[in-house]
Amino acid sequence: MQHAVGSPLPPPRPGHGPDAGWSPAAHHPGPQHPGPHHQGGHPGPAHPPTPAHPPAAPQPGFAGGSAGPAAPPPPPPPPGHAPAAHHPAPQHPPVPPVPPAPDSTGHVRLPPGAPVAVPNPQPAAGAPDPAATTLAVLLIGPAGAGKTSVAKYWADHRRVPTAHISLDDVREWVRSGFADPQTGWNDNSEAQYRLARRTCGFAARNFLANGISCILDDAVFPDRPVVGLGGWKRHVGPGLLPVVLLPGLEIVLERNAQRSGNRRLTDEEVARIHGRMAGWYGSGLPIIDNSHMDVPSTARVLDDVLARAIASPPQW
């Protein structure tokens, strides 16, 4: 029984065919469709398929579509093998390198923190306004002096972005294995204090590198300059402005009694720390006696002290 096949391909039109660079063999042959049927459903006469030939290779020195004698067609492929499709290599211009996609998460990459420099006094006629200046302040004082309360209030009421960094808060990040000095001062507690100071200094430098002021609070002793004030100067930079908050002993004892947890010290320990803090008198650092001041009043006095410190940085 003879099956119907498609009609023979029409002859190529001008501009089409092997001489125009187009090859029928380059297209994948689809399924064969039966030819036209006679009335009654009987198939028409079958026609043998026309063999497809790849385009002739261009002659040396001539383009594919140039006029000239055509090369003889290659012999037909053996039965059972389809002719290989010929795809000329596409010519594309060089693609420039694609830059990396920008970070779309909104995260701001922090620049490397550098030691903060000494602030330059503003050229205004009056005293510089510390509330509008990027500053790094170290608030020093014994336990119960009100350092944390004053630092938070001062940072909350500035006209420029300001961060508060508390040494005790960072030190208490250590949960398991926390070395509490109340149970005895040893090498472990000393190491955790040093680690907390370095961590606070690193955080302060990153804040300042991004235009955010910071105020740190710590009970720095004057009789240990290498570990205390000298350590903060190394961690933050020479532009750090230290201010001592030193009320009377009775006020310190009263405020310490209102504390709870490991922040509350014994009266003997508070008196010992307060006595050591008295060494700041005569050191050249500004000292604020806030014995009879509330937190907002102490913050206003701190602004006045910082304005003078910016105009004439202390030597320490």
C-alpha cells in the first residue's frame, strides 16, 4: 500500500535558496502531512520527496551571495542519515562587562573607623554650639553619680544624631561566664572590662565615621591612666572629650541605694570608689558637681562645658 506524502517544494524565488545564504537543511523538518485528497477520501498520487542539499561552499575570494560558477552539489547522504544542518557562526560585538548589582537591601556599608580627631572650634563669633556638632564625649564618674541617666538624656535632646554607649551594658552582654567584680576582682573580670572598653571604642569610631555623635560612660580611675583614660584615648582617638561627673559622697550613697541587681554596690565599695575619683581634681579635666542638680540641669551644664572644651580642647 502506498502512502501519501507532501507535495514537492517549489523552486526557490530570487533572493532565497542556497545562493542567498539560506539552507532548507538548517530548518528542522516537521511531520509530513498528507497531500490533497480526491473526492471519496482516496489519496492522490504519491510524489517522492525532494532531497535537500546544504548550501554550496563559497569560492575563495568571493562572498556567499556573489555571482559566479556554483560548485557542484555534494553527493546525497547515505540512507538512514539526515543531512547535517549548517549554522554559520554568528558575529556579535564584544559585550562589555556587567557591573555588579547595587545592594538593594538598604544596608549602608560602614567605612573603616578611624580615631576621631580633635574638633575644630567653629568660626562663629559666639561660643560653638555643642548641640549641633558631631562629638565624642566620655562621661566619667563613680557608681551613683548619674552618668547613665545624664548620658541618655543628653543624647535624646540633641539636634544631631547621637548614640549612647554604656560600658556596663556592653560588659553585661556576657551571660554565661560573666565575671562580676562584686564577687571579687580577678584576672577574668579585668579581661572582660578591657574587652568591653575595646568594643565600646570600636562602636564609637563606627558611629563617628558615619556622622553620629556618641557619649560613653565609664568609672575611669585617675590612678590608672594607662588602663582608664589612656585606653579610651587609644580606642576612640585624641578628639574624645572627657568630662567628670562627681557629686558629694552622701548623694552617691543615696543614689546607689536605689539601684538593684549587680549594679548596686556596698556602701564601703562606693566610698572607696568615690575617694579614688577625688584624684581628678587638679587633673585639668572639667568636673561637674551635680549634687543639687536634676538630670536636665546637669545636661545643660554639660553642654556649656563641652562648648568650652571645643573652643579650647583640654590637654590630657
